[in-house]
Amino acid sequence: MITVAEARASVAARLRRNLAAWATAVDDVAVTTLNLKPPTEREVLADERAAEAWARSWAELGEIDGVELTRTSRTWRSIGRQTVPERLTLTSARAAAAFVGGAVQRDHDSLVRLTTLVLARLGDGDTVGPALRAVVRQQARRLLDLTSAEVTQVLDAVAWLTDHDVAGLRPRQVPVRGVDSKWFEKHRTLVAALHAAASSSGSLGIVDADVLLRVRFLDPTLAPGGVSDLAAPVAQLAALAITPRSVLLVENRETLLALPTWPGVVAIHSPGYAVPLLDDLAWVWASDVVYWGDLDSHGFAILARLRAHHPGVTTVLMDEPTLEAHLDLAVVEPRPARGTFPSLTSAERRTLERLRAGGDLRLEQERVAWDHAIDDLARRLGPPCADEDRRTGRPPSR
């Protein structure tokens, strides 16, 4: 016997899985039919009270639009003729939501209203309408998490961007009340998707804030204008006329700041998975590029991405001896990167396998002893400047 509570739980699970698709559909369709598995004569005789309570709970369900309860008549020798619930049919997603009730119904009904609102505000033509429905379907969770005022702001911003030429404007210049750079950063994904559907345009046209790269010119003769530590847009860094002997990409900013003066070397705070940012820096790739990342699966995944763009990248301090020397400082990586990375060398592959075999270990770059790090870097890059204490990067005491 399927109880009312069990039927609601089953329908709720299906509605959650299909919420976005059903709430944004043009036509309401029959959602599901459940066999209620009415009791047999033997089950009724075994527990008559339970059978009566089950039948009574379905009888007390009440009328719900689109919820149809089919009953059947059965004749049992020891009990006589009985009419029992046999099948539950939900004729639409709205009926399923009404039957389930609670948070699932609220989300469904809210998404239906949001779909209607988006179409009314941004268009419901033969091309625009289906595209907007698809965006609401894909961005359902984002939309449901917005307040009514935030939804209005998003739609106002999308409508204005659709109706105006915004090429070259920055987010701060969009004349929609409440829209500023922080707001735009928070809602950009949703705004861009709705704008693309409403305008059939592939780009918002809004100028993005320049991504800054943190760079230290460890060789003072390479520092532009004598500035040895700076953060600048990629385009400005690309214009530098310098020829470093080596470029060291490091994952940790404190590591970057601690590095001593080093002849012919420029150090860059690695952009992680955003490695294409480095592609336009010709002076980087004309030099010997060395990557020092965290000793974990993501460090090797970033290395693989670097090598997909520039195969000549080598590594330092991403090896088994470094791991073994600091094994007591390693922790478990919470969300390791799975997959294989064909561009790894055999030594790098063994190190990654060692990390995984140890239970997805992670040794962060800043955990590596500074003496150990400087020694390995010196073997790879050559010695740092002789007039400095290579352990601290400061002039030696007199």
C-alpha cells in the first residue's frame, strides 16, 4: 500500500529533478501516474485497521485541481464488495506541485511566475521566447535565490543593455538604479545570459575590469623605471621590452614577496587555471619558464594546462624528495583533480601517483621549508645575488 506521504515523497523527488524544465515549459503535460498498490484480501484480513486507515487517508485527500484519484471495486469472499483507491494521476506540473506542497511547490510556482515575468519584460517572440525560456531553465537556481527587488533590477539592466549601444561602457556607467560595479560582478552571469537571449547578441559589450598580474623583477636591471614589485594589466606587461633569463611562476603570493634578488629572473604570481592570461607576454615565453605550484593534484593540473599552451615549461620543488621531506606537513586535499595529464614527465607522474596513493595528499607551497626551497631554486635558476643573504633576501649583517 502506497500511503499519501509516500506518494508525496515520490512526486516531490521527481518534481525537484525536473523543476526547471516543467516550470518553464510552454505547454503543461501530464506528469505521472502512481499505482497505489491497494491491499489484497489477505492483507486486509491480516491488519484490517491498517487497511482502513490507508483507505481513509486517501479519501480525506480532498479535491485538488489536476489531481485525479481512480478507485476500483473489488469483491472479496470474506469481506464483500469494497471500493478502494487504485491509481493517482497528476495531470500537470502545477498539479504535482499542489499535491506535494511545501518548499517544492513554492519553488515551482515562483519559477512559473519568473518565467512569465521575464517573457513579459524582455519579449515573447518566436525566436526570443524559446531562448529566454532556456535561460530561465538553465539559471533557475540563481533566479530563485533573488529577491523581488533584485529580479526587477536584473530585468531593468538587461532591458536597458538590449536597447542601447554600450560598447566601451564600464558597469559603473549603466544608468539603472542600484546597478554598480559590485552589483554587476555578482549578477553578470545571469545578466549576460538573458541579454544574449533577448538581443541575439553574443556579447554584452560592457568593458571588463582589467585583470592584474602581480610581478616581481628579482633582477633590478629588468625593473621598469626602477619599480621592482608591481601589479599591472596584461596588456601593459606585454609591452615591456625586457629579456629575462628565467621566469618563475609561483602559486603563493607570500612566496613571491619573499624571493631574494636574483640575476636575470622575473617572478610572477601564477594565475592558477587562468593560464591563458600569460599567453600574450612574449618576453615570458622567450625565456626559460619554471613553474613552482602547490604539491597536489591541482598543481599538476595547472602545470598540464600551462604545457598545453607552452610545452617547454619545467617545474621545481614539485617532486618526491620535496614531498617526503615535508610529509608531516601534508594534508588531505578536499576536492582533488581527477583525470590524467599526459604532458607530465615520468618523475612528475610518479609524484602525482604518490600523492594519490597517500590519500589525495596536498603540500601547499608555503609549507616547504625556505632553506629547502632556496637550495632547489638555486640549483635550477643559478645562485641569487651574492651581496644578499640568500635565506632572507636581505643584505648580510656586518
